[in-house]
Amino acid sequence: MMSAKTKTTIGFILLFLFGMIFGVAFTLIIEGGIIKRALANPNRGWEILAKRISRELNLTPEQRTALDEILLETQDGLQKIREQVGPSVDELLDNSRGRIEGILTVKQQDRFHQMYDRLQGARERYRNMGRMRHMRGFDEEDATGSDNEMPMRRW
């Protein structure tokens, strides 16, 4: 039979482990939702920025329109930079991948390939969303929206 002290110790260890597991699971669920929302609507960050600047600086409708244009141009510029830099980044990552594979055992390489494939899939989905957003432009309805909403590209 176990002593009361042993049962108490085991109870605390189990409580700690369950708390840790619950905390990790909860964090993954919350962060996963945030990431999914961000990937589903990459313009949301720009919208929040525009609203915050407009609200905190009490912008006039004319200033808000100018701000929206500046932020859209910035977004387009960043997309162009990503397109220019992308091939260099891909080359560097491919080189690093090969070097990492060179230090791994065969079993580790298999696991690394699985990890890398998951990462590549997420990266491609993100890239494709950016291309779709950039290629489609925004609707006339968006461009003539209210002063409170930034004209954003529709998917």
C-alpha cells in the first residue's frame, strides 16, 4: 500500500501534468484560431492600423482617404519587395535544408522531411493568398466605401 505522502506527491504530479497539457492544448487552440483568421484575412492588420490611426489622431474624412491610399500603396510595395526577395530567400532556405539534412541520421531525416513538408504547405498557402489578393485588386464597392472603413482588396 502507498503511504499518504506518496499518494499526495503522485496527486500533485498528476495535477501539474494535467495543467500543463491543458495549458498547451488551450494555447494551441487559441493561437491556431488567431493564425487561421490572419491567413483568411491578411488585410485585417491594415484595417486595424487605419482605424487606430484615424481614431487616435481624429482624422478628417479627407485625411482618412489619404491614409487609406498610403496604406494601400505600402501594401502593394511590400508585395513587390516580397516578390523580388522571394527567390533569394528560397535559395537560402534550400541551401540550409540541405546542410541540416547532412548532419542528421536517416531516421531524423525522415522526421525532418515531414516537419519541412508541413512548413512548406503553410508557406505556400500564405504565398498563394498574397498572390490572389494582389492579382484581383479591389472592387469598386470597396473603393467607394464609408470613411470609417479602409478600401481593401476582396478575395
